[in-house]
Amino acid sequence: MIRVEKLTKDFDGFKAVNQLDLSVSPGEVLGFLGPNGAGKSTTMKMLTGFLKPTSGNISVFDIDVLQNPKAAQQLIGYLPEGAPAYQEMTVRGFLNFIADIRGLQGEIKRKRLDIVIDQVELSGVLDKPIENLSKGFARRVGLAQAIIHDPQVLILDEPTDGLDPNQKHQVRELIKGLAKDKIVIISTHILEEVSAVCTRAVIINQGKLLLDGEPQTLERESRHHNAIQLQLESDVEEAEDQLSQITGIDAVEVLGERQYMLFPENGSMQLPQLVRFLDENKWPVENLHLEKGRLEDVFRQVTSRHNHGQD
């Protein structure tokens, strides 16, 4: 387990992280969210022992990161933002170098290299210099070095940055597979990634923890929870006004030609009511979609409220 207690980091009087409390257990994939400058990367650098906090405590499986950083780092795989690497080295040479640094030897080293190269699909670029790789492949090399020693904790800063949709899916599936018996912490600005991969999400702003919960629970706080997107096949006279008069519908927004978003009162389920209305009035429906909620809404609401409270 990772335990963080009253973690604080000051930079010349500026509090990048402010009294942060957090615990993460094996099997959890934690999405670490926040606007630019919220303190995400600073927190990750402190968790991995690369940056000393001003105050507070961090432990990784009961190892004090401040007192014994090297022992803690042996349990951690870290992908920093931008996936830095020695650009002149080949992929094969770099991964061998990282394996050596991590203390892997002989048959164990060979097996781990084979497993990781296969998992991240790097076999086609092993003899290319890293500086000649695409951004997507460079990101995969960064992920490979983070997992090469089979760590108990995986800390990933923007792990799918620069990847195409297929590569993103592959990395997300890999993360979910790794998380079965590990702690995984992901810092990302891609909110769909949190919904797709994470079992838990926290939102921080100005170094403070604002919200903590399962993505599905947080989505229910969204204005779009149980909202209904409706697209009609043909025009209906005064459609917006008629839709807004349906019992249980709080508001209707026009999205485009014959496209509407219906927001229910207090996030209540109004789909059956709408279907009855459409059937009874014989409206020509092309598409009907029920929203589960959007983390984007919750993110904006929480961070904006916190910013205004600081003014």
C-alpha cells in the first residue's frame, strides 16, 4: 500500500502540494487528475523519491520513502512526463542498460526483456536509435523501462501521450492487466482514459485534494448523468418547446439540426417517459442515446468552484 500523509511541497513560498492525504491499495488503478499546475507531477516526483517534500510522510509497502528512498524505488516503476531516454542509444541497448541498473541478470534478465518487448510491441524497432523513433514508439520505450523489473507500484505520467487510438487501446489493456496485483497511478489530462482504465479517480487543484471516488460514482455528479441525446429523422414543429414540457425534463439544448440534449431533473431516469412521448406522438426518431455522465463536467465544476473560493 502507498500512504501519503500531510504531504506538502513549497517552492519559494508557493505551495505546489498542500497537506495532501492519500492511500492506494494493490489492485487499484488511480487516475490522478487536475488542471495544469495543480501539483500532479510534483506529487509523483515525491512519491518516487526524486523530489524531497517540504513536510509530510510517504510510505510504499511500509518503506519510508524519505528515510530509505532506494529501497522504495526498487518497488516502483516510473514513467515521467515526456518519457525521457538516452536518445543516441538503440531501443535494445537502452532496455539492456535499464535492466542492468535494476539489477537483473542472466536468465531472469533475458526473460524479462523478452516479456516486456512483447507486451509493448517493440520487436520491430529494437535496433533503431531512440532519437529516430516516432513519439508513439518513444512513449512505448518509456513504458517498457518502467515495467522491466516487474514492480509492485507503477507510476505513469501521461502514459498514452502521442499514441494513436490503437496504441492507446493496447496500452490501456496492458495497464489493466498489470493492475491485477499492483498499484497503478496514472496522471492524465485525457478524461476518457480515467473512465476506460481507472478503478478510482482523484481531482486535485492548487495542490489540494478536492474529490476522491470511483469514476462511475463521480460521473453521477455530472449534469449529463441520465441526460438523453435525441436525433430526429425529420423536422417536428416546435420540437424544443414540446420536449421541454415533458414531466421530469429540466432543460433542453439544441445540439444541431434536429438534434437535442434533454437534461432530467436531479439526474433522474426519464428515458422511459421520453420513449412513451415519442411513441404516442409518432415522432420520427433516428437515434436515441442515454448518457451515463461525464467526468469533464465534474472536473470543471469542482476545479472552478475551488478557484472561485480562493479569490
